[in-house]
Amino acid sequence: MREEFVNEPFSNFKDEKTAQAYDEALKKVEAELGQTYPVVIGGEKIETGSLLDSINPADTKQVVGRVHQADRELAERAIQTASDTFKTWRTMAPESRARCLFKAAAIMRRRKHEFSAWLTFESGKNRAEADADTAEAIDFMEFYAREMLRLHAPQPLTRLADEDNELYYMPLGVGIVIPPWNFPLAIMAGMTTAALVSGNTVVLKPASPTAVIAAKFVELLEEAGVPAGVVNFLPGPGGEIGDYLVEHPLTRFISFTGSRDVGLRINERAAKTAPGQKWIKRVIAEMGGKDSIVVDSDSDLDLAAEAITASAFGFSGQKCSACSRAIVHEDVYDTVLEKVTALTKQLRIGNPAEAASHIGPVVDANAYRKIQEYIEIGKQEGRLVTGGGTGDPSGYFIEPTIFADVDSQARIAQEEIFGPVVAFIKASSFDEALEFANNTDYGLTGAVISRSRENLEKARREFFAGNLYFNRKCTGALVGVHPFGGFNMSGTDSKAGGRDYLLLFTQAKLVSEKM
């Protein structure tokens, strides 16, 4: 009997031994940088000769790894292999599939700092952010393994005296998993293992900026006993293989986390039935947000400032849950703005491998350019309070940036920037603050800082977000504690890390026998 699920604890880097262990992991990983990673289909390692360098965003001269790129021919081979493997994997006992996840989680736990160090080098996460990412990956595997055991157990049905009735949850088939670069271990691991523990096979197309981390995870699954062909590692350009994978008649579902534009494109193309296709494809999509923290007139202003600063600038604002809008009651607006500005100025920008760094780089040149463009737009739409510049030119460093007196309909208040930029918006009342919070196309996360029970209950009813937090930051969802996923253009209402998530990767079959 398995013990109940408990979240993986975060590492305490104030502890000297823990900090030293992380430094040693960084040295170990640094010695392994620059290696080459093949495509993996059915357990066969394939070198295509077409290579893409993965770059350390904190030091753009440093190559983290060189990843072989697949083409459409290999995409077809990967899908066919996954389809063939599904015939046997689907029949494996759910307990055996779950044990693969328990084993993988145990291995990752033993090598926790090593996986986190890869995150530091490839995605630019400081040690706290990287540690949280790795802990979440462990959580997903532990949680979904238990969930599969729960779904495999006899399901409660209304009893009929002369019939024997049973409900089964069956796997779907071949799934295309397209994870993001911002949680390149946790979300990638969660999407992949939810699919495979449910009995499906996977073609994993990793995010290009963080493909090495994905390759390391595929190696981990092999070590944990996941059979060849269950997860097929297919790095490659989206324009070359993305549509092909989505549109293929053998594709049964697509699990995607990323931008709104790409998510909508996947949803549209998946809806078209290909010749020979026998099913309606499922799309499980999480597509970002434009998240707000609302600060009421009677709130704890120090708590509000800490929540806004942490939510806006953690991992340089590169979280779909990040606070990009601080909507503050006019009575406390100036004070909250002053407190957030003071906290922001204390943040140290630097190489995330260094223990003292709070703010690392943004992920790549495209993000670097896009965020700077939005900062220029912000200068026209609001008052620049602090930040707006760049850091060490050896990496993609951008200062934490605050704009004040922004209109709720301004571009920087409506469009997802995905960087360390927060817009302060003044509200004349709590009702107007809620109106502003709801006036975007998204509905992912939000927070309310207030001492008023009446206003908190009003927000509970009327603040339209999939994950709403009271008197805390709007980032940092925990598996099993805060099932994660949003409304509207934030996605398809899935709840990663929740008790209904595996239902998205299965189909229910009722068998009734007359006695």
C-alpha cells in the first residue's frame, strides 16, 4: 500500500551543505556541456547531421548541448513506432506503468541538484527556481502514478441486482506532447508521464531552447524501465514537423503548453479529420495568461508588495502565472507602488549559477528583443518608475521593470509580455478593480490582497480565473494542492496536477453482464 502523496520539499539553500551540494552539481554539469543528443525512436538513437545548438542564456557563447533535428520522415517513423508500441503498452498492468513513474521519481530525487543544474545552464533559472521546477517534476510523477492506481481500482456504480457492471478507464493511443521552455522539466515531465502512465504512447517534441533537459529526462525514463517506443524523442523545428504530427491520422491527442497563437493553430488543425482517422482528436492546451494581483484599500500593504514583486519578477516574469498587472485601490496606490519599487531595486541581476542572483536572463534572443519592444511601448503608455534597461551583455539580461499609471486597456495591460515587466493600474473601487482584472482575453491566475471578507467572497464569485489566490502571490501552484489551468484563451480548462487530469488521456468503457 502506497503512502499518501506528499509534495517534494524545496531545498534550503541557506544551509551550507545544501548550497555546497548545488555548487558541486553545477561543476559536474558544466563538465558535460557541449555534448550531442540524438533523436530517439523505438529506443534507437538517430543522428541526423542537422544540429541545433542549445545556448546558455546567461552566457551566449556557451553551448549547453547540440541536438540532432528530425524531419518529416522521422516524424512519420516516430508516430508509426508509437502506434505499434501502443498495442503492447496499453495491455501492461496499470500497476506496472505506475511503478515506472515511482522509479523515475526516485532516481530524480537522488539526482535532484544535477537536474536543477541543467535547468540553471539551459533555461537560466536561479537555484531556487530550478529546485522548484525539479521538485514539481518529481511531484507530477508521484501524483500521476497514484492517480492511475486510483482510476484502475473498481469504480463506484449504482448497483443493479441481476447485473455485474464495471467501468474501466482505457488509454487513447498515440499522443503528441509539445511542452514549453519555461518549465522545461516539470511541465514536460508532467505532460509526458500523465500520458504514458495512462497507457498511451508518446511522441515528445521538446521546446527548442530547452531540448537538452528533455533529452536528459528521456534517458531517465529509459533507466526507470519505460520500454523502448513508449516515449519517442523528436526534437525538430515546428515548421517542419509540428503540423505534420498534429494532423497525422494516427495521432489521438495533442498535449500542448505554450503561446496562444500556437495553441489556437494546433486546435484548428487537430479539428480537421484526416483520411483514415477514426476519432475526434483531443487537444489539451495551456496557452498563457495576463494575470492580475488586486490590492484592496484595507489590505496588508507589505504583503501586497511582496506578492507583487515575487509574482512579477520570479524567473524574470517568464511564467504564464506571473503577475503582469497590479491593480491597486487608489487609496493605497502610491504606497504600494513605492513599496514594490523599493523591493524591486533590491533584486540582484546576474548569472543564475551564482548564489546571490535573484534575476537571471530571459530565455533567448527572440524573447530579449520582444520584451525590449514592449518596454518601449510601455514608455508611451505609462510612467517608467524603475528598470527598462538591460544587464550584462554576455547574456539576455533585462532589468525588472515597473510602469505606473497604465490604462487598463493599454497594450502592456492586455498583451502577454512574458518578461520582467509589470503595469500598475489605479482603481477607484474594489468593484472597478475586479472589472479591470476580468477585462482580458485570458483567465489563468489572479490574486486578491484584502482583509474584507465581503470583498474576498465577491472575488471568489466574480474574479474569472482558473487559479485564484487570496492574500498570497499568484505563482507557485503545487501539484495536488493547486490543480493548475485556466479559462478563456488561457487554455482548455484542464487541471494539471489535479484528480481529473488523467481523464483527459483516457476513455471510459462500461461493461455490463446479465447474471
